Amino acid sequence: MKLYGLKNCDTCRKALKALPQAELVDVRADGVPGDVLAAAHERFGEKLLNTRSTTWRGLSEAERAAPPLELLAAHPALMKRPLIVDGDAMHLGWDKSVQAALGVAA
């Protein structure tokens, strides 16, 4: 199980603590493999972009108009976190539905 996120993100840390078998992949340092990003975008669509982040607010209108996969490749911190990949299963975020799907007590 891989958890794509940021090592200093509180939500990612909570998810990692609840999922000790997960391996953290820091998206700023290591990036997200293109195939994983494409599969996540296909599954989650626009939800993959965190439009409430400070990174998003710092982008110009022209930059925001770029295709989501290009934006995520250029600015990995724009990805909603965490993205949890467990075999063929993918989960985005760390809400109660994700925790229930992974069998974690909220």
C-alpha cells in the first residue's frame, strides 16, 4: 500500500498513523508516477485537484486553465491528499468513507 502525500501534511500523518503498513511517497520530493496519476485522474477527475490550496491560489488564471495532469506534474502539491493506492483500489482524501473502506476505526 502506498500513500501519496506530503510528510508535513497533518491529514497524511493521520492516515499514515492509522495505516502502519502504508509507505509514504512524498509528492514534492519523489513525485507521483505518471501511470498512477493518470489512473487517479481517470477515477476521481477534477476532485484530484485541491483548489483550496495555497499553491492553487498562487497560480495565474492562465496556469489554472492548463489540463489537470499537466498542473499536477508541474505542481505536485496541488494534488488532494492523501492518495492511497492499495493494489487496484484507490482512495482519495481521509474522510470517514475512506477510513471505513480501509477498515480503520474513525
